[in-house]
Amino acid sequence: MRSISVRFFIITDDSEILRVSFNKLDRLLQSTDGEKIEKFAGKRVRAAEISVRLENRKPVEAIRAIYHYFHFNEKGILDKDRLSKDGIIVSIAGISPIFMENEQDNIINAQQEFAKRQRDHSVWWKPDMQLERNILDASINEFKCKRL
């Protein structure tokens, strides 16, 4: 039996990979004082969302990877508003030109290009080859990492 699962990770400043359970992520997204991570207070933290293919409930292959940032406020609470704004930037950057407003003869609509630049510089990040290999291996349980 085949299916798909999503694995979430946070990567520390020293490139330690921490697996985040779906339940923990859900609690972080509630953005309350009860669910905070003080060691990330006031920081922008690298995160990874990896989709994996399962066979007989075991991960066998990473099929998609998204590398983005989480922003935490000074109390260590996930900034849900920033996460939403980043999602809007990614959406605008990826909108097909046929859905954009019609261009006028002397006006160029650069909104999508600006959104792409902002996405690539402040929303997404790119791991080096070794870190990416470790993250992908962790997503299929072939690299040991701690849980958050």
C-alpha cells in the first residue's frame, strides 16, 4: 500500500536537524505563550518540509522538499502573521501570467518579479549539498536526528 506523508524539520544555527512532529507544529501554529521555544526567541530559523512516499507505512523516498524560514518573536512564539505574509509572497511569485492583470502598452507589471526576488531572498533558503542529503535522509529515517 502506497501513500504520502509530510515530515517537518527545524535546522539550528549550527546545522543540527530537529524533527518536528505534526502535533508540535500544530501547537506552534496556535501562537500562544503555552507553546514557545525560548532558544529560538527573536530569531529567524531555517525549516524544511519534506514530502515522502510510504510503502507499507514505511518511508522509502523523499519526493518534494521545501526549505523556508520560521520567525519567532522575542518570547520564542512562532510569528504566524509573518508565516501568512510569506505564503502570500510565494503565491504571488508563482501565479501564472495568464492570471495577472493585462499589461498596458507602456506599463510593465513587475509585481511577480519583485515577489520572486523577495521569496528567494527572505522566504526560502537553499541548503548546501551535505545538509540537504542529511535532511532528506532524516525524512526517510536513514539519518538520526533529535526531536523538538
